[in-house]
Amino acid sequence: QKEVEQDPGPLSVPEGAIVSLNCTYSNSAFQYFMWYRQYSRKGPELLMYTYSSGNKEDGRFTAQVDKSSKYISLFIRDSQPSDSATYLCAMRDDKIIFGKGTRLHILP
Amino acid sequence: DTAVSQTPKYLVTQMGNDKSIKCEQNLGHDTMYWYKQDSKKFLKIMFSYNNKELIINETVPNRFSPKSPDKAHLNLHINSLELGDSAVYFCASRDGNTEAFFGQGTRLTVV
């Protein structure tokens, strides 16, 4: 099993919909969980980070971590065309391990 | 102000050449990384340095040699470039209180 699993998509949803992005992982030592957003031909941009289990909300974005299930989620409310990008989950112990990224398209 | 800057942004070169990519961060971070992103967008760690010391060296060919002259710089030198080295290379930095900030990437094309 890979350390971090993420469905590559693409995922297409209409504008205004709630988007749910997910990752699973195998290493129970991970304590720090991040979501990065990457636009085409740009570097990954840190969107959200969470320590251990729980929820974190920032504007239209909510990150959830369930360590018991080794499952993390990112929810985007009221999705906008500008949210169209690749979303990468990442986890850290002594190094940062990334998922393969999910390509998201928000349809106007 | 650019937090993590890489040069060059684009690099096209022939097989067998030697090339370098430079990275500088002005965030005062202690840890810097090199990542490789392949055509399928998978970001894979190559190296990690903490205060100029190598702490992570993933399974990377010896043709790749990182150098950190000070904690604000981490350069990547690649010898005898091969077609399979074509990718986007990202530099990143972090300290104990933050998560990683990435540069804009260097798109390397080996022809």
C-alpha cells in the first residue's frame, strides 16, 4: 500500500456545489496534515494545515482529519471557477509526503 | 517579495549536459527541500537539508548533487542529464512552526 492514496480525478462539479476531496494514508506516525492547491504551471500553495485529529475551517474551506480511520478530507463550500486547480494532500513526519493530487474543475 | 525563488524558471538542454538549478528563500527557514514533479503531477521528495546539513536523501541517482552554501540557499546540480530527468523541480522551505512554502518550479526539458 502506498503511503498516501488520493484519487487523481478529474472531478467536475457545477459552480456553487460543495466539493469533497479525500486522502487515505497508512503511516500512523503522521501528525501534521496539509492541503495544497496547485494551479497550472505554478508551485503548490499551502491552503490548510491541521495538527492531529479534528476540524479546521478557513472561509469556504474546511479540513478534517480522522486519525483512527487514517482519512483526511477537504471541503470547499460555494465552489467558484477560480477554485479549479489540482489539490494535493500532504502529511509530515520527518519529510512531507504528498498524494498524487486531484484535478478539480468547477463548471460555470 | 518572493519567499522562495528558483532560477531558472525554464531550462531546455541536451542529453549528457550538466546543469544547475538555484533556490533561495528569504523566510529565515531552517529546512529546505527539493521535490520532483513528473508528468502525472506526482510530487516526490528528493532531498532535505536542515541548517546546511543533508538530512534526507531519497533514492536519487548520484548524478543529482544538492549543495547548501548557507541555510538560505539550496542548489541542485545534475550531471549527465538524461531524457527521464525531464520534469518540474520544486524547491521548498519550512521551519519548526510552519508548513512548507514552495517556489514556482523549474521546468527542465532534456532533448
